[in-house]
Amino acid sequence: MKLSHESIEVNAGLMIVLTLIAISIGGLVEIVPLYYIQDTIEKVDGVRPYTPLEQRGRDIYIREGCYTCHSQMIRPFRDEHMRYGHYSLAAESKYDHPFQWGSKRTGPDLARVGRKYSNAWHTQHLANPRSVVPESIMPNYPWLLEHELDYSDIADRMRALKVVGVPYSDTEEEYLANVDEFGPAMAELLDIHRAEESLLAQAQSEDWDGDRTRLTEMDALVAYLQVLGTMVDFSKYDEGYFAEFR
Ligand code: HEC
């Protein structure tokens, strides 16, 4: 046995051929099953595209580089589950372009931060993190409260996302499909032709940044943070291994 292995190791050509065969088998075992699973991303109730206001908030999240310190993916480990909640499902980021899973956590994971704090807490924390968490090393983002929210291109942004598969509706037919899938109220918010009205209506629906008379970037970012991880009702699913920690 030892001898024959040595004969492979000293013969580069044979080594390459055998390596390729070994890698191909490994690749096939991983890739082939994906073609036989009906839907590689399982369908999960509740997951929907972001509303225009949330989507603008998400753009600001990306612009400000929040992802350099925050991940949005809870791994299926006991400690993560206890700290952040149910592990992230693939379906939860299926409308995220680009996804925000991240690779580094200088701050905590944000995948389920929605409704963990009040709007007022988020506004104050983003403007000056140390005013609510004295030991925080997160930067201040005071300009979010000063900048008016620019939503003039929101319809174009939704059209661009539609190209990559997010079901914002452009035609009556698509709108009706969304009514079936997400309900009438949500279908309105996902309609490209009503994008600006929807954005303004949602901005007025809650006191996001503490001042209803102005529409700021803070309004959009807080609306986005408050929806993270809230779309799926895990009390319906969470019966397995982790149920004891609920
Ligand atoms: C330099 C790294 C860094 C950047 C950049 C950063 N954060 Fe943080 N963030 C932290 C740290 C550290 C904490 C934990 C301390 C605290 O709560 O302030 C935190 C906490 C938070 C929390 C509270 C999470 C929880 O569960 O308690 C939220 C929400 C948050 N950040 C949002 C943001 C947003 C939105 C941005 C971009 C505008 C951002 N962060 C940018 C480091 C960062």
C-alpha cells in the first residue's frame, strides 16, 4: 500500500488525474442533489419584499457601511440561538440584493433586531451610540437626522430589483398576483406605480425618528431596522431542538 501510494506521489500526471477524479466526486455529491430538490430555497410564510420606505433604509444601511461591523446571519449554534433567536433561513434573505450576511461582527448580529428596541432608542443610538450604550465603539451618524430623505428615484430602484427577481408589480397582473401572495395591503406597498405615495404613507404611519413633520434618512433606516427578522412567525416552526430555549 505504502509503495503504491508513493508511485502516485512521484508521478505528477497521475496525481493530477486522480485529484481531479476525487474532486469531481465531491462536487457531484454536493451539486447534483440541488437539481432534484423541488425548490432549493424552502418556502416560508411571511417572507416578503421590502416596502419602498424600508428599501430606502436598506440602501442607506449599505451606503453607511453598517455591514462592515454587523452581520445579518444567525448560525445554527446553540449560543447564537440563545443570544439572537432562531437561526436565519435561506428564504429570509431571498429578496436581499445584495444580501447582508456579512463576515465580521464588531457589533452584534442584526438579523432579528426588529422590534427589539423602540424607534426612539434606534434614533438616539444611531445619532449618538454612547448616549444609550456608554461602552459602545459604534460611530455616530448624526447626519441621518439632518438629511431629508431623497426618494425621487424609488420607482427606478424597485424596477432594478425587479430585474433580479424581486416581485414588485409593474402590471395589473403582477399586482393581482401580489394580492394573492402577500395580501391586499402589502400588494399596494409593493406596487411600483404607487411607490412614492406608499413611502410617504408608511413614513407617516409611525413616529420613526421622533419628528413627524420631516422625512429624514433616519425615518427610512429605522423602518428598515424594525422589520429585520420580523417577517416569519417562528412560534409556528420552532418545535425542534431549540424549543427549550424559547
Ligand atoms: C465600527 C463598527 C460599527 C459600525 C460601522 C456600525 N456599528 Fe452598530 N454597533 C457596533 C457595536 C460595537 C455595537 C454594540 C454596542 C452598541 O449597542 O452600541 C453596535 C450596536 C448596534 C445596534 C444594537 C444591536 C443590539 O442588538 O443591541 C444596532 C441596531 C446597530 N448597531 C445598527 C447600526 C447601523 C444601522 C449602522 C450603520 C448606520 C451601524 N450599526 C454601524 C458597531 C458598529
